[in-house]
Amino acid sequence: MAYWLLKSEPDVFSFEMLKAKGQKGEEWSGVRNYQARNNMRAMKIGDKGFFYHSNEGKDIVGVVEVCKLIHQDSTTKDERWECVDVRAVIDMPKPVPLDVIKTVKALSKMVLVVNSRLSVQPVTADEWRIICDMGGLKLPPRLSE
């Protein structure tokens, strides 16, 4: 299993909105960056990701799970743009702010720190564990495989 971070502006699509979609989840649509799209192409069913609120808050606020593999993004007819579907798994008990992440030496190479503009990015297993600990998530790093 791999770990990811998916960014969304909370006034456009928030973690609360994703939770309201239930087990069906929602397309992670609207991505128009090749690297982010390629990251979604690498995703597998059951992969976990952090849901990050960008612009407002700049916090990791929850955990998502990939529930549908890469497919055509329904928001465009351009075949270059694809997406996965994700569903909410759990709220982060204590949101983890970007400014705090940047102070942790072990996270200094995290993509969020070095390339914060990338909307869909990989997270290493060590980064996953550290962020879960910082957010008070007491479940094992793999949550519910």
C-alpha cells in the first residue's frame, strides 16, 4: 500500500463535503497537472491519503482511501485528464498545520514542504507515521487494510 496527500481548497471541496458523500466517495476531479495526474495513475484501491485544506487553514484534516481506480475525469472531455475516487476514512483528531510540519526535521524532505503547490503527492511510510502521531491518530499507520 502507498500513502498520498491530496489538497483541496475547503471553500471549493472540504473534508466535510467528502464525508457527506459516504462510502461511495467522490471523484478527485479537476486536477490539471501531469505530475499530480501521474500520481493518481499510481494509486491502488485501499491506498490511504491525507486530506489537506489548502489556502484556508493549510492543515491536514483527515484521512481518505482510494475507492475507485483511475478513470476519465468527468469534468472534462480532454482524455489527458483522469482521476481516482476517494472516500473519507477518519478525521484527524487534531489538524496538523503546514507551519508545524515545516518545523519537524524528519519531514524536511516531504513533498508538501519542498513542492507545496503539487495537488496530489506521495507520502512516505515514515512521513505517514509522523503526521498521524502529530495529529493524535492512534490507529496503526495503515489504518484499515
